[in-house]
Amino acid sequence: MANHRILVIDDSRVIRMRVRDMLPQGNFEVIEAQDGVEGMDAIRSQRPNLIMLDFLLPRMSGWEVFQEIQANPDLQNIPLVLMSGRKEEVTEKITEPFEYFEFIQKPFEQKELIEAIKASMVKARKPRRTTMTAPVAVPAVASPSGGGSDVSAAEFQALQAQVTQLQGEVAQLKGQLGKMLAFIKQKLK
């Protein structure tokens, strides 16, 4: 019986077969899914030891699968290797350095695959930062003007939501800036 169950979620049969062929024989059971919906079903039912996830998938994108994995504490600890032919597609949505998963650019060689798997296993063990998901009792804060206007818990949560949105927009702008810099560097060569 195989020691490790690896789920390969990729719409390309060639990539799924290539990953299967590159893994050491006998140590791995490879489960395949050809889109994000199949992939999420397999994650829930098969509980793989490792997930290899293509970023561009039909029905449910790799980005959506990634978000679902990250939102579920039971799935966050599964080592994850994101795959894409274009790293920019990933960095557009997720800023580097990639803290909790590993990235591998297609096409890849066996050595790169094995290194990515090992790195993803290390990253999956990193403790996660806790985020506030439940409403928190917030003491009222007097306004600096001394006018007695207090910041309510609802106002505080609204401000938190704005900060989260702004952080997402900043990450997106960083991705766009990275693309522009790469384009400029390419044109200067």
C-alpha cells in the first residue's frame, strides 16, 4: 500500500500523467481530478496527504479551490503545490513570498517537482496567524475631539472590512506593478 496519497488537480491529462510518472514508484497513490469541483470533492472524500493544484481550471478555478482550502482549518494543513505555466497569474491574486504553499512553474522536471513537494510539506507545518472572524466586543473609544462621539463595534468592524479590502487592492496593485516591471525588463533586453 502506498504511504502517501497525492491529489493532482489539473485539466491537462498530460500533466496529471507526468506528475504520476515523476513520483518514486510504490510510495505514492495518485488521485486525479480534472477540474476544481472534482478536486474539492476528492479533497473532502479522499483526504490526500498532498495537493497539487493547477491555477487555471474549468468549472471552479484553482484560485477558488485555493481560497476554499485556506478558509477551512481542517484543510489548511494539507501540503499544497500550486502549478501554473505563468507565475504572474498566481502573483496577481497572491503576493509573494508564498508563505503556506509552494509554487512550481510548468513545465517542470522531476527534481523541481520533488523539491516543491518537500518545501510544501515544510510550509504546511507553519503555524497560521489567527484572524478575527467572530464579532469581538470592542470598548467604545472616545473621539479625539472630546465631543463624546464613540466608535461602536459595528463601526469598528466596518473599518476592519475596509482595511481588508484595501489590503486586497494593494496586493493586486503590487501584482500589476510586478507585471509592468517584468514587461519593461523584457523590452530592455
